[in-house]
Amino acid sequence: MGATILLLAACTNVNFVSPQPEYIDALTEIPKKYHGEFVDEDGLSYIVEDSTITVCDEDTLEMELGEALIIKKRGNYLFLNFLEVGYTYSMCAIKYNEYLNYTNATIYHPNIRDNAYLFNVIEKDSSFMHRTYLIDNVSVNQMSVLLKGSESRRVFRLK
């Protein structure tokens, strides 16, 4: 399970005190327009259903909406929040693009680079190769900054 969640939350150096965006209620089920089978540019595949997301790589992980997976929706974005050890959340945002009968998406992994001063940093942890920030009280504008500085991967609908 850990390896698959790392793939979803990879390339991020940000954890959150609470699920993001804080100002939006969590979904109780995933909207039907987002259901289907998807594959990303790295070959990782995803199956999205009413209340589950299944990630298939060497191992298969089925995550169900609840305390460990909280999903929120704003515009064309779905925000997937994963409960981490220590009761913080990692997050990735998925932006869906639809053109006629073609759907693709982009997964964004938020990053703080040289702009940590813009955020309410609760804790900073530096290791040999990686710095991680724990942030709280993320505003709409701060979320936009995080998404703009994100690492991203394209995802394509198969079915």
C-alpha cells in the first residue's frame, strides 16, 4: 500500500494539517463523470468507481472514501487527500479536461520551492536530499500558488 500511495503523492514536499481545500466539504461519493479506467504517462493504471479508487502497479491497492482517503471537488479539480502517519495529509489534485468524446487529466503534486514565506508553515523537516513542509490554513490564493508550482503527470481515459 505504501508504495502505491507514494506514487500518488510523489514529487511533493508538502503535507497539510487538514484535508485540502479546507473551505470545501468532502464528497460522500465520486461523481459519475469521473468514473472509468485511466492510465498515466508512467503506465500506472487507475479504476475510479462510486466510492473507491483502485491503483494498479506491481501491487493493487483499493482505497475507499473515508478517513484515509478524503476527496473534495472544486471546478474541474478533484483533490485527493491521503491520511499519513502522524495524522497529517498528503494531497494531489487532478484536473479533468473533456473534449467531445475524449477525456484526459493531469495529476498535480504541490510543491513549495523558494516561496515558503507565503504559507503558514507549522513545521519544516529537512533530510539529506529532501525538505518537507507541514502547512495549515491554506487560502484559495495559496492553493493556486501550490498548484502552479506543482510537478505534474498526464492521465488518459481508457474506458
